[in-house]
Amino acid sequence: MRYSKMLLPTSKEVPAEAEVISHQLLLRGGFIRKLTAGVYSYLPLGLMALRKVTAIVREEMKRAGAQEILMPMVQPGDLWMESGRWQHYGPELLRFRDRNERECCLSPTQEEVATDLARRELLSYRQLPVNIYHIQTKYRDEMRPRFGLMRCREFIMKDAYSFDADDEGAARSYENMRVAYSRIFARLGLDYRMVEADSGSIGGSYSHEFMVLADAGEDTLVLCRDCSYAANVEKAMVAPVLASAAGVPLEELRKVATPGTKKVATVAEFLKVPPQQIIKTMIYQIERDGPEPREFVAALVRGDREVQTVKLKNLLGANEVNSLTEDQVWEFLRLPVGFIGPVNLPLRVVADSEVMAMVNAVAGANEKGFHYQGVNPERDFSVQVTGDLRQIAAGDRCPHCGGLLHFREGIEVGHIFKLGAKYSEAMNATFQDREGRQRPFIMGCYGIGVSRILAACIEQNHDRNGIIFPMPLAPVQVILLNLGLEDEALTSAAEELYQALLAAGVEVLFDDRDERPGAKFKDADLLGIPLRLTVGRTFKQEGLVELRERKSGETTLLPVDQVVAAVQARIRRELA
């Protein structure tokens, strides 16, 4: 490729709209151009980089036994109504009606379509297991698209769907994909972690995310310093710090006046108790399927803790959990926020496990200006559901080994789910087993954010001069600079070297533009191509070509007849 003939509009200026470094460099380097909010065109180098990702994905999916297909982007709403997600997916699902007034949507994911395909084509246990995948443009109507390719409305995703006859087979399929994903991200040269995750709107019994570690990540990861435990902050469990009640006499329950003390900190100061001795009561509205789809519940955590609403949703089996404003709590329940407690509370109560170990605690008295002291679980109030509700915090201990937990930011680039029979039962997708009975498929689904990988890679690999692409992800392997267009000898040597590299199968961008050397060097660094060859003053004086590695800055001077072999050796080393 000749730079002078390419659509490659680089820029020195940092775009005002770009908040994170990957967005800035993708725009400055001419990889992408914005069409509208969250929707981008990929220019030649951007598309080349994406194809590097998809090539590795396809190789590893094939190695794992998955079969590539291509499913439609436009989906009938009827399928989503069958699965129950039409009502629950939310506003990110872009819905529309066709000319016949049939409900449709643009695909954000393909569970329904894949399940429909399976129920039509996979009729017998003899056809199982099957894993199908495709790489396709998806659309999610994000309320606030931002960070360039990291949170788009339109994006490119690889999604796969496995169909097994039983849980054991599904577990094998899940593990197969876990290994394949680990190989994919390792081959792409990314520093990543696999973490336990919430399944969100996809559903299923459990899932894992693959996270690229980066300061600009939108997700917080919880990692143990002493073992391999890793989880998304929404899923992270914590070893509880339980107070010992042995030998502690139980105080009498007593109501005390606490005027103007709505916050935990002010209650603690007023009553001269630590926040850990206070029961915090939060009111939520939950929505679920069934005869009573809406309910108000009280969630209890220790005063120095916060409720993790995803954990609350999962513990209650709810579709949605919403916190209420102070005015709403008063309007619906006639309870004064800041003075609510579990004693004589006319609501279903859900408690974090730490609360159940508290002794002689403080809690709201459900009367403005009053709290109870000497509150003891079970004696003074009943709890319908107990579990892990708390948001993990600094200083918490690992649930596996007790080691100290710490936090890192990450960018989700992959997510694998054990779906079970969630979709197959809802959509009556069955196969005939060995005994001739109809049974639902046991499913898994597995996604990779192909376009997001490009942004995540740059967040991890850049310096003040531009991108530093790992060799497997770089749009091309070498950029060749001719610094003497007006010099016939330099131009001839650069042209011969360009042709020799192409003949050897090396991917080359030949910078043959009529530009100053400084501009060519800056653009080469900005684009992040792993190897730079320069035919310039050193060649004119000594007959040597400069080979520079973008990542290390290491420079080597080589005779022309050694350049191709040296380049090939470095490429092999980086791709090994």
C-alpha cells in the first residue's frame, strides 16, 4: 500500500469530543470517522485492524469446533415476545414496525434467533452438541454513547451459541469456549483477566467476563492479592467480618429520640456508636414475572456498607430493582427516610448476612426523629431472605482464601454465559432424547466485542506519541519511509525494498508522500505500526537502512540485502 494513494487523514489536533486516549488516537490516526453519536465509519487502516481480530477469532473458533453462520440483523418481535425479553430488555432495544405493522427490532444479540434455528433444525440427540457463531454488526440504542468504540450504538460482535443434551455436555461446551477465549486474547497480545460476572439481561445461571486491564475502563474488577479470585464488582463476594455474640448479654429494645439525624454518620455521632453498630434500611421497588409483578422490599446492610442492587436483584429473582426517592417512600409507604428500621416494618425484609450477626444494634424506629437501640435480629424482627447484599469495599477479604482484595479498572471485551434452559423452555425448543422423549436444549452463549477490542488494545498500548500496536493486531506490520523523493538513488532503493518486502509476504505501508521527514516520523509513531524502516541520510552516506521497533524504540542499521530477513525474524518472534 502506498500512503500517497490511501484514505489516511491523520491530524495533530486532539478532537474536543474525544475523552479517552483510544478515541483520540483512532480519530487522529484516521482509523475511524464519526457519522452520528455512537456510530462510526471504519477507514482503511481501521478495517485492516478489525480484520486482524476477526481472523484470530475465526481460527480459534474453528479450532474449538464451532461452525460459522450468518444470522439476520433485523429480528421479528414475535421471537422476543416468546422469550419474554420484549418486555424486559429495556430502551436499548431499537424497536420498529415494518410496512405491515409487524413489531421488529435491530439485533443487539441473537439468543432468540439461534434458539429458533435450533428448534427447526436440531431434532435429535444424535445431532448434538452443536456450537454456531457469527460475526455481525449489532445495534444497541445507548442513551449516552461515549468513549469512541468502547460504548457505541452500532458495533461489531462475535456471538456464539451452544446446544447440548444435558448439563454435563453444556459444562464441557462452556469450558471449551473459556479455553478458546483465553487463547484469543492471549494471541491478540492483551493483558486481560477472566472474572466472575453477573449475567444481566442475557440471563442464565452463571457467567464470566474477559476484561482488558486499563485505567479508562468502565468496569471495576475485584482481584485477590493472594489467590486467583477475580470478579466484577457487581458479582464480587466478600468474606464477612462477623461479630461474635458469644457471651454478650442482649440489651432491651428501647426507643430513643434522635432529632435531625437522618444519616448514618449523624446517628453514630449523636448516639456515640460506631457506624458498624447501625443497621441501614433501604427501600426498593422490585419487578418480576408472576401474579404479583411489583413489590416494595426493605434491604438491610451494616451502617458502613452500601447495598449492591445487582446482588439484591439476583437474590430476589427479580427482573428489575429500583431505589425510591424520599418523596416516593413517603407517598407509597408513609415511612420517613432516615428513620426507617426493620422492627415492626410492614414489608418483606432482605438482610445481608453481616446484619444477622449484629448484637445490640441501632436501627430506625419508623417514626420521624426516633431510633431503636438494643436491636437484635430474630428476637426483634424477622428476615425473609438472607444473603450477600453488600457492595464490596477497600479492606474486604477474599471469600476463597481470606487474602486482601484490591480494585482495578477494566474494559469488557468478552462474556460467556451458561444459559441452561432459559430460552429453550420459553420458546419450546426441544430435541428427542435416547428414550424418545422431548427435552429442552441446554444452552450457552459466548460474545466478543470485536470493535471494542481495538479501543481496549490502544488503551493498554500507547505513549505520548501515539499508538503502539502489538504485532498480531497491527493493521500492517511495517511502515517504510522514503525520506528523499527528490533523490533518485534513495527513491530507487526504497522502491526496490518495498517490492522485496511485498514479495516476501510482509504487510507494508510505503510512505511515499512528498512530506518533510519530521511529519513522516510523527505519523509513523501516531499510527503505531510495530516496525519502521527508513531509507534516508544513513543509506545515502553508508548504504544502511534503519530498522526501528515502535514499542522498545530499539534501532538497528542494516545493509539492504539483510533487511527483509531481519524484518521476517522480528515478525515471527512477535507472532510466536
